[in-house]
Amino acid sequence: MEGESTRQLKVAREIQRHLAEIIRSKGMAAFDGALVSVSGVSISPDLAVAKVYVSIFPSAKQGKVFGMIQDSVRALRGELGRQMAKQLRIVPELVFYLDDSLDYVEHIDELLAK
């Protein structure tokens, strides 16, 4: 995140907002009943590649659901393009990453409960 321009940060925030809405609108049923949230987005200086961090709950479904997200990258990018057509000339390539910070919190909670 360090050194990102104001433009990068604004675009990243907009992409995060729109993708969160797109994923939410598909509903949990589309993702095998898992809750998928977009926890962060960072974008390259040329605005061509967006790293999208998603967290998936429950973590037992992460592998399967992350695969489903990977399989629908083109559709998600297309939908993002339609929603952001006025703000962006080119829609960035979306690269999804699993944000496992929730797992970490869950693990700490388990340890504290013992």
C-alpha cells in the first residue's frame, strides 16, 4: 500500500466497493452458502492489474469457493466494467487472493478459549 498515489487509492476503493456489491448481489447460494467478502484491493500504478483480497467464511469451504471465484473472474470483470465504465477507460485485470486473516483471528479465539 505504501507509495500508492491518491488516484490508485481512489480507484482501488471504488473497485472494492463495486466488487463487494457484485458478489453480495449473487448471494450466498452462488458460493455454496459461504459468506464471501472483499477485504481489500490494491492496484498497480498503471491501473492495469487489481489484486483483490477476499475472505471466505466458514473457512472449511475456502478451497471450493475460492475455486468458484477463480472460475468466474471473467464474468466478475465484465460486470465491474459495466458498473465502472464512466470512471475507467480500461477495466483492470482481476487477480484474486485469499485473505486468511479471519482464520488467524478464529485460531487465536480458539487458543484463548482453552
